[in-house]
Amino acid sequence: MAVDKKHLSMGLTLLISFIGVLILIFAPIYGEGLNGLEYSDELFNKLAKGSAYFIPKVTKDIEKFKGKPFDVTIDVKKATDKPGEGEKRAENVKKLYTTNGAQVEVNGTKVHITGDFAAILLAALEDSQQMYNNNGDYIKNKYGVTDDDKMKQMFRQWHNSLSAISKKFTLEKKVNESNIIKTVLTKAIEPAYNFYGIEAEKVSEKAGVLTGLLAFYVLYTVWYGFGMLYLFEGLGFSTKKAKVKKEV
């Protein structure tokens, strides 16, 4: 193999500079002591939260169910429950719904709920709005819990109970009711819970930074690729097809 000093030098220069930039990326010099990956991850989480706000639209979708009563029995037991966990969850579901005006009876892990369908969904949206705004104290005060873990546990009961109710309504051929519950779950409750503690930002307000990060990602990938390409060419490795020798 013949060494190509020119390409070898170019490859080493690109790879050494690539490593230098990589060291800077992992240095805690971005934002408030974050490294580059943490900073970009935090930014994308903020932008994702800003793009996942649908509560006002879902509120309008619920209006057509105003005054509609519902009567359902669900089992909140989970296969992974330890002794007593299902019963505790049932009591939390009871507290959640009675606080929001429904009538609830508990028998072990089975929960019988009656009330105004739209009123319950609107209550779930209000709690979701407060969670989306990172106002955990609202949930604590409303349900009489004292710490963040219990607050999140209480809010999770919206997801546990409404998921079970949606499945029950599907079996009962109540398609419209099941679908609106799924909308509340995916467009309000899940984003509010998953993004709790993160400040929302709009993509339009961070368009420059976002474009710069994406452009850098592409450039940095190509940078490494050409570095490796020139390094191997400099060492005599090539992907070119060998010339066929003609017989004399």
C-alpha cells in the first residue's frame, strides 16, 4: 500500500479538529453549566412542549357533551400491583372524582362512578392546564397532598381511570364518548404530565438557534465522514475498482 501524505494529513487534521469540537460539546459552558448535549436536549424539550398545547381546542370539543350523564364501573387493578396497591389506587380515583363533583363507590379495586360527563372531562382539562403551566401547588391544594410525588400520583389517576373508562365505552359501543376521552388523554393529560417542570417555548422564537443546531449536526456528520475517508485514502485504502490487466 502506498501512503498518500496529502490525504493522510487532511484526514488527520479533520479528525483531530473533530475531536477538539467534541471536547467543547461536552464542556459545561452552555446555558447554566450545561454541556452541549444537555443544552440541545433541554431546548428541544421546551420546543416540543410549546408545540403540544391543544387544551383550548379540546375544551371546545367537549362542549357538545355538556349535560350528558355517565354511569360506569371500572377495575383499576394492574397486573404488576403489589398487595394493597390496587385498593390504594381505587381510593385515589375516588378522591379525584368526588373532588370534581362525581359520585363514587369503591369495592376493592372496582370503582363505580356516576356524574356529568363533560364536567369531569373539563375538570381533567383544568388540572392538565395547571400541570402544563408547572403549577403543581394547584394540584396539591385541590386534592390535599403535600409533596410532588403524591401530587403526580394523584394527577396520574386521570390517565388510569379515563383509559379504563374509554375501554369500557368502546365495549359498550359508545364510540363518541370513547374518542373524546382518548383526545383528552393524548392532547392534554399526557403532554401535561410528561412535560411537567419544563418551560414551553415556541419554535418561531427559537428559529435561528434551531436552524443553527440542525445545520451544525449535518456539517459535523459530514466533517467526520470526510475525515475518515481522507485518512483511509492516505493510508492506501481505496474503494476504487482495481484496473483489469489485459493479457498481451
